[in-house]
Amino acid sequence: MLTRFLFPIITILSLVWPASGPSSAVRNRVEPAALPESEQVEFSVEFFPGSPHYVGDVLSARITYTGEGDMGGQEIQIALADEPEQVLDTASFSRFTNQAIFYWFLNTENSRPGHLRFTLEIPETNEKWGTGLNLLPNPDWREGAWDSVHTLCCTLHYITGTDSANDLLKLQQIVDERSAEALAQFFPDDPPDVSFFEEPLGVVLVPIVVGHGGFARDEAVMTYTERNWAGIDFEILVHHEIVHVIDRRVNTEGPRPSLLVEGIAVYYSGGHYRQGDPMLRAAALLEMDMYLPLTEITDDFYAAQHEIGYMQAAALVAYLEGILGREGYLDFYFNLPEGESPTAIISAGLEAYLGMDLAAVETEFITYLETLEPDDGIKDDVRLTVAVYDMLRRYQTIVFPSAHFRTAWWPPIEPMREAGIVGDYAFREKSPFDIIIENLFLEIHTSFETGDYLLIENNLAIIDDYLTTIETGNRPFSHYAIGWPLPKLPALPPHPGR
Ligand SMILES: [Zn+2]
């Protein structure tokens, strides 16, 4: 992630600060966060917000242990290299992720531009090593602060100066409408008013793409920008994330297997990314041999091909609701027994309501899907949706790993609002390379609306070519490396004006 900015940074720094600070060997290191001592290769360090870093950034760092041992619970400390005795922050390695995170450990407001060196230390094992980053002068164009507005259902948090601030009235209306619809889905008999929740639902709008453009914890966080290269219909996304939030608030006790959690969110919101009939889309997957057995994906749902898993999950929920009715389905879903795996949990619930386990229900589900006849448009849409998001994640993996949903940097937002920190969600500087790739994705998303599947295929081939050039040639992420392709300009008449 850092390497694409390296050349300009190195050039600037070697011109401006030729002899100060650490040796030029350190400054010219290809990966500024790389670890100088060989015995620490088992740790990788990422700084956030992502590079390029500027004076004024409030820095966080994520340390990932990639070795074989068990780091769970071990403490790690970070200090400025020239003040090693003064520990800036202490964090512990998670037993699940083998990562330790220093959240907002240093405000660089008063730092000088140049190479900022840190010392990392694991006191228990006496391991100690250095790392660092290049800090550019404070830019005067980075503005923006958290602000919020209350609607009937929700508190909408946004960052001033962004597209969401411009479209605020429209967005307020959308969240109220979609929350009312979602509540009516969860309480079909007697839908409560949108002010049902004593605590308003928190909706956070950010201008950068993280993951596929939305995620939910206690609050729903989603991308809102006119250039949303993840291409998700905003109303569907709002609905999807609000379903997750209501789901969590209604069912605080029982197990909620991911297959059913995502299935209900996609089904209730009307589609995944875009409007679409869940059954026909699952039938299309089956017909094109892209169907993934539920019995194989349920226990590690997020590891399965993302779009296929979500489309099938929505179809399963729609199928079960067709049998049990809406209330019957919600009753089943909110009363799942505890079990040792998601498959065991769902199977036990299905046994109680239908007298069959998941495998038996799936056999009947597939038999039903086989009776459907999705047309060519649906099949093209489904096949290309899978291909496009695979490509989008490939782009994220090699260019913005912190945007890929499996390795995403999505720090908790509430403490950021309290501390007035916006950087992690407000700014992501784009190079011409990023703009070129993202333009191709933007064209693709528009073409899904118009059914221009040929253009989608073409743009996918172009992106594939560019990413392959970068990957196989070990080249920097630069528009030079891919031949600086310019958009085609319309031919001008030979004598303008005549
Ligand atoms: Zn979801």
C-alpha cells in the first residue's frame, strides 16, 4: 500500500532534507514500515490513516504477527525512537487475529515534516525494533469535521465538506423511509413508528470506500460519495445495514449464524448491491454451475465467494419464509438454539420447525430452484456481478489492502467523533492510477443499470490487464506503468467553427 507513493515521497524528501535525521539507507527503504532487523520479519506494521502521511494526521498503527507461535495476550509498546523511554501507547495482541492495534497514539500536529521513527517493543520477550514513516508538510486543503443531524429514526453522522453534507435533506428522507420499511418487516403485525427505538439508530456516512461500501456494528457505516466505485445502490445499502442494526437490537441473546444474518439483510433490502429477485438469481447460479453447497459455506460464510454466498443466503431466507410465513420465519430465526457450529445451529432450528436438517432442506431448495427459468439478462447480471466484485477486491488487495473487507481498517467511530478525529474515514488520496481504475468501475456500475454487459466485459478485461501489468512486472502503482491511458476524446472537426 505504501509503495505506490514512495517514489514521489523519496524524491521530495531527498531534495528537502538531504542530510538530517536517519541515514539515507533507511529513508530509501522500499517499504517505510519495513522492519530493519531480520528477527522481526514475523511482524508487519501498517500506519493509519494510509500514506501519504501529513503533519496533522492522528496516527494509529496495526501490528500483525505472521509467525507460527502464539502471540495472543502479549503486550507491545510503541515510542518515538528519539524518546524511547516515553511509551506512547501499549496494546495487546488479539488471540483471534494475532494483531495489536495502537489507536490514535500520536497527534502529529506539532511534529516536523520528515522521517518519523518509532521503536516497537514486546517487553515479555525483549524484542525491540524500529519502524517509521515519512511525514509531509501540513496541507491546507484537508478540512472536515464530524457533524450530525437527527431524523425521525436516526442520528445521521457525516463529515462537513463531503457529498453527504451537500445532499443531507435527501439522505434524511431516505433513512427515515427505509427504517420504517425495515421495522414493518420485523414487526409485520403491528409495525412500530420509526421512533420505536429509545436510542436513535446511528447512521454514519463516510466519503471513502471501505469493504464493499457498508458495514454495521452498533451503528451502520456506509459510503456516500458521487464517485462510489463500489457501485452499491445507496437506498439498498441503507436498508441492508439498518436491517443488521435492528436485528442486533431485537435479538440480543441467541446465536445468529452469518448465513442467515446476511440472508435476511439482502432479502429485506430487495437485493445485493442492486434490486433483484433472490430466487431467480440463485437459480441462475445453479444453472451456470456457480452454486456453492450451503452445507459447505455455512460454517465459514465470509470466506466463501462473497456475492454467491450473499445471493444464495437471500434465496434461502426467501424460500424458508415462503414455507413458514414472515412471522414463522422470524420466530425460527430469533429462537435458534445454541450449537457447536453455524450448521449445527441452523439444522437444530430447522428440525424443530420443519423436521429436517440443513442438508435435507437444501436438497428441496435446489429442487425448487431447478424449476425456475432465469432469463439471459439475469444470468449475465449474476455472472458479471461476481466477476466485477472479484476484480474490485483484487484491486483493493494490491492497492488498498486496508479497504478490502477481510483486512479492512475500520476503527470504531464513536471515539473518533468524541475526539474530533476524521482522518481515517475522511481522506484517501488518489493517484492518477487509482482514478483510471475507479473510472472503469464507475462505467461498469452504470452499465449494470442499462444492461450493457459487453461494456462490462470490456472494462473488466482492461482492468485485468492493468492489474496484471502491475502484479507481474513488479512495477509501482503508477499511470506511467500502464501507459498513461487517457480517456478517448471525441474527434474534433478539422476546421472548428465552420
Ligand atoms: Zn451485511
